[in-house]
Amino acid sequence: MMKATPNPTQLVPTVIVSRPGIMQQALRSSLAACHGITVIASCGDGLTAVRQVAKLQPNLLVIDSNLLDEEVEALIAAVKAEQPATRCVVFVRSSQHRDRMLASGADAVTLRSVSPQQLQAVMGVSCAGPS
């Protein structure tokens, strides 16, 4: 079943996948600055994320590169097989890592050090800069 593209005035339900700690908190903070995104769950591993995506059916899955590459690749494949309308965005450490994630089926890939303007372009919503 395909989900309709969200109306720009609606909140985009989002699941974050990142090992618990500083990076997960940083992702949550960055996404909180994006108007239109609502984080509905955070997961610390790919298996939990697959279960949460099946249960919650988010429009957006944000994955941090602090997971093993193989785990991210398997997660993207599982999500795309079961919930193809869920957009998978991966935050990576390097351009080489970016190419690998795109080849794995990620819808978008961006460096961890993304500016608010770049984050806005990747997420497709308005994101505020640092306060």
C-alpha cells in the first residue's frame, strides 16, 4: 500500500535510527529545528527500526552512520521491501560512504556536518538555523 505524499502543512512522521548517545541527541535536535518534521520514535539498531517502521509507517526514516554499513544496508533493503513509500535519509561521515549508501537504495544521503540550508534541501522542509 502506497502512502500519499504529505501535504506541506502536515507534520512528517519520522523515525531516527542511531546508536544511543550524543549523535542520536544531535540528530533529534537538528530535526526539531525542521518545521514539519515530528520524531515519533528513536531506535538504536536496525532490527528495532524495522519493527518500528512496520508498526508506525513513518514517511521518513533518518539513519546515522554510527551503525555498521552492513546494518544500514540491510535496514534500507528491509524498509524498501515492506514500506517503499518511506523515504530513507542517511547521515554519513565521508563522500565514499555516501556513494555506498546511495548504491544501497537510500533516497538521500548527506554529511553529518550539514548546514541548516542543506538539511532543509535534504529533508524537503523548512529548517531553522542555530539559535
